[in-house]
Amino acid sequence: MIVGFIVSNRLKSKFKKYSQVGLQSGLSGREIAELMLRDNGITDVKVVSVQGQLTDHYNPGNKTVNLSPEVYGGRSAAAAAVASHECGHAVQHATAYSFLEFRSAMVPIQNLSAKVLNFLMIGMFLFGSMVYAMNMQTIFLVIVAAQAVITLFALVTLPVEFDASKRALAWIDRRGVVTAEEHVMAKDALHWAAMTYVVAAISAITQLLYFVMLFLGGSRD
């Protein structure tokens, strides 16, 4: 939690810093996104603005690149980094990038696993005595299985995010969207964004190991 808090604050600090650095190209996040999509022959993806801060994402369901107001209308190194990164996901989708397809297929299973895990945790907290009267080994086995799915999802997310950033940085450099100095800033911003996913994966692994230890401890009892 502490590491996650530090990384999250670092990301917000970097984004705020690089949002104040105007691009020499003068392009907005929306224009950069539309240009990257066009350069990759993608014509069925729309670039739209969504409310919130750091709420940027690509939705493969309705094929939209969703950019927060600061990125959508921003003309900064941070806006260029985020807009091109989200378009990197659109390129992955268009080219059937294997890790993205696997991650997308896992979404409903991951969502179900998260709901099951939350239900059991709340149940154990509110109705502890009733739950403990049941077969705890079976309950812990379900918890381990649900957390294993969540952990796998977090791990699969890593190559998806790193690859999107790699595609983004290569394109903005090749297209001349950023200068050499702005490229360094964009790369740094994406690095800290990626670290949030690394922390999430480490957290998921740690949680899984904890549940496995509880399951094995119950087995010995």
C-alpha cells in the first residue's frame, strides 16, 4: 500500500509537471490520437473526451480512445504521451496482439472472480461464526482460485501496457510529434504510469501467496 501510494503520487506529480511543458508541434492530444490512428490505417476508432483526471483508456468494446479533458485538449508532453499510449492499445487491437486478446477474454472471468472474492471477504467479516462453521478448506480453496485469476490478469496486463508505451514512443518520435527533449519527458511519464501496473501485479502476487499459506495452514490443521 505504501509503495502504491508513493508511485501514484509520483505519477500525478510527473503528469502535472509535464502538462505544463508545451509541445513545439502545437498538436493537442486529440489531434495526436487521430493522427496516430490514421497512420496505422485505423478508421473505425473514435477519439472522445471523458470526465475525470487520468481516466484515459481504450475501450475495445465500442472502439473508442477515451481521453481526459487535460489530455484531449492538452498540447503538452504529458498529453502526447497519454494520447499515443491509448492509441497504442487501439493498434494492438487492430493487429490482434495476443496478450491484449487474452486479457480481453479474461475480463468477464476476472470480474466474476473479484465479485466472488469480495462476497466471501464481506461474509467472513460480517458472519464470521457462521462461515467458520462451514468447510473452511473449501472456502479458502475458492478464495485462492479467485485470487489466482486476479493475479494472472494483473500479470497479463503488464506486457499489454509496456507494449502500448513502446509503440507510442516509437511513433511520436518517428512522426516528429515531439522533440528529443519532449520525448524524454513523455517516456518518463509513461514509465511511472507503467509502474502503477507493476505495483498492482506485485500486490496481487503477495495476496495470492498469503491466501495459499492460509489454505495450507488449514490443511495441516
